[in-house]
Amino acid sequence: MEKLGAEQLSVKSAEMRKEILKMTTCAGSGHPGGSLSATDIVVALYYREMKHKPDNPLWGGRDKFVLSKGHACPLLYAVLADLGYFPKEELGKLRTLNSMLQGHPSSTKTPGIEISTGSLGQGLSVANGMALASKLDKSDSRIYCLLGDGELQEGQVWEAAMTSAHYKLDNLLAIVDFNRLQIDGFVEDVMGVEPIADKFSAFGWNSIEIDGHDFEEIISAFAKAKECTDKPTVIVAKTTKCKGVSFIENVCDYHGKTLTSEELQKAIGELDLVCNIETGEER
Amino acid sequence: MTEEIATREAYGEALALAGEKDNDVVVLDADLSKSTKSVSFQKKFPDRFFNIGIAEQDMIGTAAGLAASGKKVFASTFAVFAVGRTFDQIRNSIAYSMLPVKLAGSHAGLATGEDGASHQALEDIALMRTLPGMIVACPADGVETKSLVLKSLELENPLYIRLCRLKTPVIFGDKYSFEFGKGSVVEDGADVSIIATGIMLSKAMEASTLLKKEGINARIINMATIKPLDEDIVLKAASETGAIVTAEDHSIVGGLGGAVCELLSEKKPSSVKRVGVRDRFGESAPPEQLFEKYGLTATAIASAAKSALAEKDVQK
Ligand SMILES: Cc1ncc(C[n+]2csc(CCOP(=O)(O)OP(=O)(O)O)c2C)c(N)n1
Ligand SMILES: [Mg+2]
């Protein structure tokens, strides 16, 4: 697969953001906020960083992605459909009866989903298991795990953080979507989790802090993670919840609220602007 | 039109009333206060509300500590996380220590709808039933929920309250008073008994109307307390009607149906049909479509009643 560069990645992200908004508005429920904040990271993973084969989802040599913050699955569905893991028409059936696209990821129903998630705090432990298996198999398969900042409040995350460091899982990369919001408000007000990078460092991790919407920084952090041996790496990515749609950015309610059809048109207009500027097309 | 309110909404309103009545009431939540409606208490009594964040196990331990110090604690989150994520903490810190913590699990059952299987608790009644001393309650409407919450202030046992996200019809009048451990006959009948819990009570009542058209008179029993089970009302129903149907938005394994079968198989073997989710996970879809697909409708209850009746006749 061709690896996209920073500019192409930002166009791809704008396209994926449109899909996320369309499918959640169409479903009338789902989680736009945390999907939009993590779009740039997940797009960089799937279109540049990870080894994987959309036409052979279970290919043995693949890298694996664990979406620990499972509610952000509209993002993952948009990416998997765009890459051809399943037909794009499925996106219109999100959350409907008998659909392969469940409200939270289901590994038994959707090609490309490595593990069922949705109950927060469990993904990093699963990623550790995959990373240990990869080492046992002497495979060069790497494991990527995306967590929410609110999700870090789950104790299991820190149990897992100890395991990753204890077993020197340098084939594991955890990424924290540091968008500062959870459901009941700002993370800082509900139950503070900072300093995040320092906490992971104290647990024996290699910690990197970046702007999670800057592709140059994302790409260089991925490279640094690969250079680090004998330690797991965490990227603490500063992001904006609902990134890309000016009128809902940082608005807490849009964690789990969808756009109306008028709002959707307005949002698509804003995102089209990004697509066109980046590709230099006429509007 | 019949009035509708979600039991979680009534829970929030009742918490605010409880807070007024009793200064020892303390409420905890785990980043879902707007969904469980514990936010109604938070608004009135911010000093007695603690958001523990997305840390359900920690919330249960904190509740145990508060209860051990004399506080009347309610801890709420979605039912899957309230009792699934936290089973060992509930077992050891709360039940084994016999602390009167009140756990509220909202968004129980297929009624949760579009969020899908990961968020639809279908085994919470079963889990809580296994714990010695634990009272398990699933109110049928908003009125019953309020009465139950206010009466729970006097309990010495731990309590699990199962709540629903969906708006459902109000069944009981303002004067209704809930009693722990007591079922109640909502409609009398002598041909078959339908024992329902939670949001299935209104569907059981609809089923009764359907059955009447076919000349079958069903006794409808509301079983809002699943543990301790009202044995007398079940045994009486078995003796007098001879055929029993149970109805719950929960797995048929270990819930109301399980409890009724355990009792009857020891004390009065009878013809029983269980309406519930048949040992499978749920999925994403609007609740009504799920009820249809998984057989949790008035029609399904009515046909279960007819087959229970048919088997009773064979047994005679
Ligand atoms: C164990 C568990 N508890 C509660 C929830 C309900 N829930 C879903 S998303 C969410 C907030 C997540 O916040 P964060 O991790 O910061 O995610 P993001 O901001 O990226 O959406 C909560 C509490 C859940 N899914 N799992
Ligand atoms: Mg967040």
C-alpha cells in the first residue's frame, strides 16, 4: 500500500470527518466528538504507519490496532470502509438492525476489528496480550492502542501500563487522545488525570507529547517510538474534541450528540474547504 | 394518551427528594450523571455528590467506605458497568460486609437500543441474585421507582436497583406504595399467570388484553423485587392457575425466569415458559425492533401463555 504524506493525510482526514458526521447523523445516534478528535491519528496509522492488507484482514504479518475508546468506532468504520475492508454502503446502516456496524466495535461482526470494545479501560491489557504473542512468535508485528484521556481514570489502564513496561513491550505503541473532555465535563473537573506523560514515564514508559492534529509531529513521533527499544512508548496527543467543525469544537454535549441535517450541511461545507485548499482544486 | 416516564428519570427525581428528607444521603456516579439522572441530586446537593470518574470499581469501594461510616449511599452508572465491571468489589466490600449500599444500574436490557451489546446488561439480575443478602429490584414504572428509592433509605441490606433508559407508560397511581419482597396481582385471572418485572409489566398487561379476546383470563403479577422472591404469590399462582409465564428484558438464564423455576421445581413443579433473551448477546437497533426480533413483545408473551396452557392441559 502506498504511504500517504502529510498533505494527502490531511485531505484524507477531512474526507473521513465528513463520513463520521454523515453516518452518525443518518443513524441519529453515536459519538462524533471523540471520533473527530482522533481522526488525524487514526488516519496516519492506517494510511502510513501500519502494515496491513484490507483484502486479507487476518493476514498473519499485520500490525494490529486496538480501539480501546470503542465509542469512537464511526472513525474506524469510515477508515476501514474507505480502505476496502467492507463496502462503503455499510456506513449507512450504522446502528441499525442486523448491521455489521454496531454502536461499539464487535470483532465477530466487522472485518478489520481486532477485538470487541466499548467498555472503557480494557484495550491496553488486550494490546499487551497481542504484543506478548508477537514476541513469542518472533514476529515483527506491532500493536497500536488508542485510549481516551477520561478513560485513563480506569484502574485497569494502569495495571496494564505496569505490564507493558515490566515485559519491555517495545513493539507496543499507546496513544492517548488528550482532548480534555469526557461526558460529565472537562476531565480536569470530573477527575484529574494530569500529568499524563509524567505518569507513564514514572511507570517505565517512553513518553512523547505532540499536537495530535499536526501530521509532521504525528509521523515523527511514530518514528521515535520505533527507535525506542526495551520500553513501550506512549504518545500523548493534544487534540480538540469535535476537531474540524468550528461550531461544535470543544462543546461537551457533542460527545454523544449528532448533528441535525442543516448542521451537517454546514459542517460538510467547512470540511470541503479543507479538501479543496489542500488539493488546490477550484471550489 | 398514557403518561410516560423513564424509570431512570424517576430515580433522579427520587434522589433529590431523598436528599431533602435525609442529610445522610450521599450520591456517587461514574461520569454518567446526565444519563443515570443522578445529576438531579447533584444540582440540589453538590456537596453530597461525588463524581468518581470513569472508575466503577473505585466507585463501589468508595460507596462501601461511606456506608461503613453511616452514610446512605446511592452509586449509579450503566447497569453493565455497575455490576459487571465491579462484581468482586460488590461481593467483598459491600455484600460480604453487609453494607446497605444502594446500587443503581441504568440502561439495562435490550431497551438500551442503539449502543449495542456492549452496553445492554442482560445478566445483571443474575449476577446480583447470587450474592447473599443482596436485594434485587426492578421497578415497573416511574411511580414504583420513586416509592422504592425512598423506602430504600430504611434498608439494612445492600440493594441493586435496575433501571431503564426508555420512556415507559406510568402504570401505578400516585398513592401506590412499594414494598420490598412483595409481588402484587395487577389483574386477576384463573387460566394462566404471567409474572413480569420492570418494563415487561406493561407488555404483560397488553398480552392479557390479547388473551381475553381468545377467552383466556390471565393473572398478571408484578414482581418488582426479584430477590427475595415473593414465594407465596408464585406458589399460589401455580396452584390456582397451573401455568406460569415469566417476562423480563434480561437473559432467561438466572433472572426472574430462573428464580421462578428454581422455586417451582423444588416446591410445586408446574408448566412454565420463560420470555426473555435466550442466552445470546443483544445488538444495535432501535429498542422496538430489538423487542420484536428477540421475542420480547405482548404477542410473544401471549403465545408463551398459550403454550404454557396447552402443556398444563396435557399434564392433567
Ligand atoms: C467502563 C465504562 N464506563 C463508562 C462508559 C460510558 N462512557 C462512554 S464514553 C465515556 C467518556 C469517555 O471519555 P474519554 O475517554 O475522554 O473519550 P473521548 O473524549 O475521546 O470521547 C464514558 C464515560 C463506558 N463506555 N465504559
Ligand atoms: Mg476525552
